[in-house]
Amino acid sequence: MSTTFRYITMFYIIFLALVAGASLYAGIVVAPVTFGTENILGSKVLSRYEEGQIMTQNFLRLSYVVTFSVAVAFLYESYKYKMGERDMWTFMALFLVVTTGIMFSFYYLPDIISMQQLGEQATQTQAFDDMHKGSSLDFKIFIFATIFLIVKNLQKAMK
């Protein structure tokens, strides 16, 4: 492996770790704080709908990073594949990162935003609840697959 590609690999692993960390932070810290304003402030200041709008803005901004990470992972792993470094598990993880990242950014998030724009009543339907549960599962799979890609690349880099 050339020195330049080693640096690219280090950047790639660090970048994926940052994306995974930001994603975990959004789910573990930002969401509970955003939806727990009553516990923090002592009284209900925002409605659940308003808290949801704030959380959506957080995930909208995170979706830009997710989309960029999908492109970076695809390019990096495709290059490695072309150079003869073929690994079925890495390919499967890449497939999950790409599909779940794209679904999160271009399917779930736009639908959630459009439902929110219809008003609070639209967010209290079974369709919205199902869409939200689907996006949550999709995002968890994205995080898991990203972490798996990090581990596989660290294993290869440490050889």
C-alpha cells in the first residue's frame, strides 16, 4: 500500500468514525434532550410537534453529512475493490451504508418534512408513526453498517 493511500485510508476511517459519532450523538443525546424540554425547563414550553420540528432540522443537517459519507464510502470501497481487495463482508456493509444512507436522506426525511408541513394533525397519524419508525430503524442500520466498515478497514490497515 502506498504512503498516499495509507493517508487516504486514515482520513477515511477517521471520517467514518466522525459520521458514526455524530449519528450516535444525534440519537442518544440530541433527540432525548429535544423531546425532553419539559424535564429540563420544569414546564411544557414546546409542544411535541414543535419539538419534532426542531429534531427534524437536526436530522436534516445531519443528512448532508450522511449523503457525503455515502459518496465517500462508495468511492473508497469501489477503488479498493478495483485494486483487488475484495471482501464480501465489507461489500455487504457498503451496500447497507449506501442504501440506508440514501433512503434516510432522500426518502424518509423528505416524507417526514412534508407530513410536518401539513400540520400537527398529519404528524399524529399512523402513517407518520410508521414513517418515523422506519426512518429510525433505517438510521440504526446505517450507524451499525458504518461502524462495521470502520472495524473492517481498521483490521485491514493494521495488517
